[in-house]
Amino acid sequence: MPAYLLIVTTLPDSTAGERLAGELVEKELAACVNISAPVTSVYRWQGKIERGREVMLTIKTTRERFPAVEKAILDGHPYELPEIIALPITAGSSDYLAWIEACTKS
């Protein structure tokens, strides 16, 4: 049984979010990508506290696909240092997890 992941990243707007989400699903790197409503991010960057509006992507995939998902995010991301955080899915509906696996097999 494969290990499943939720990968989180943020992008500057919904256009960039929809582009990346579509690419990940089309290339079978993700079964599903949720794009959140705009969120406000507060963070330290280059010694200053910054605030910005972003959309958050929640990407459902397998651990096996993580390297390719990470590369796709890095290749198409407008930020110098994009957020890429992978969280293990420790439990879930067996049917849903099987669907993630089926959608991300190449």
C-alpha cells in the first residue's frame, strides 16, 4: 500500500493556482487539488515582516509522486522560495485513498 500525502503550497493569485492545479492533475501527479479562497499570509522575508494575499493549494498525491510534484511546483512557481510542505495522510477512507492511487499512477 502506498503512502499518501497532502502537499501544501501558496501562490499569488487564483490564476496561478488554477494553472498549477490543472497541470498537476493533467500530468497524473495529483488526484485532486483544492484551491482556497484568498488568505492573508504574514511572514518574515529578508529581514522584514511581510503581509500578502495568496491562494493555498492542497494537493492529494502519493509519496512516490512527491519528487515530480515538487519539481512541477519549483519549475512553474513565481516565488524565489515557494512553500512546499508535505504532510502524511495517516488514515482515510480506503475507497478515497485507492482513488488517489489510481489517479496518480503513470
